Amino acid sequence: MHLCKYPGCGKLVQGNKRYCEQHEVRGRERDDEMMARRLATAGMFPHSPSPNHDLYRTARWRAIVQGMTKASGARCVYCGSRERLEIHHPIPPRGDEELFFAPANREIVCHDCHTRITLAEVLARKRGTRGVFKKKTQLKS
């Protein structure tokens, strides 16, 4: 015996059932909704390598990252942090080598800001809007 998997329910269920009789229908609907959400977001983070995968592995890219993040005075353009610096592409290159290596399409960001920016971009693509994440210099004005 185990507890019903429906949130907040404490009833015991026998066998291989996931939900008690009271929550069987709503529980299955909830499972279906969760599966639909997983399938909808699977395209955003596919298990196959990104179109930029091979570009990130080049010596040229590693040299760019080293040069930008290790430079004295390097800071996140969003929060000013000097910790865990990474390079962000404001315009996603999606395999376009010229755009990937373009100096104008690179900015230094900390890991935390990079995560927030990427999440905002993914959610914006999903909603069909633009993700807006303001730089520290833009926040002052």
C-alpha cells in the first residue's frame, strides 16, 4: 500500500494504482497535462546537441572565452559580478558560424544572469514574445 499521488491527499491506495478512487479521474487528467507540458518543452531543450555544439568545442571559442572572462576588470554586464563569468550571445546563432564568432554578438555575464536570460528567452519564444532582461547600465536610467 502507498499514499495517493494527488497533491494533498493522504488516502492509502492498494496495488499499482497511482490515485485513490476520489482522485482517479482528476489525477489522470493532471498526469496528461504534465506529460503534454513535458512534450511541449522537450523541443526547447532537446537531448540531441544544440546547433552550436561543435562551435563551442573549438579552440577558437575557448580562446575567446579565456580572453574575455579572464581579462582584468571583466564583469557581468547585467549585475556587475566578477564570479563565474560566461559568454552570452544576445542573438542566438543557431549554428550560424559567422554570428557565433561575431564580436558584437558576445557579452560577458555571470552564470546566474546567464541562466535567467536563457530562461526568459525560452519562455518568450514559447509565448511568441521577446524576452527583455535589462543590463545594469540600462537599470540606472
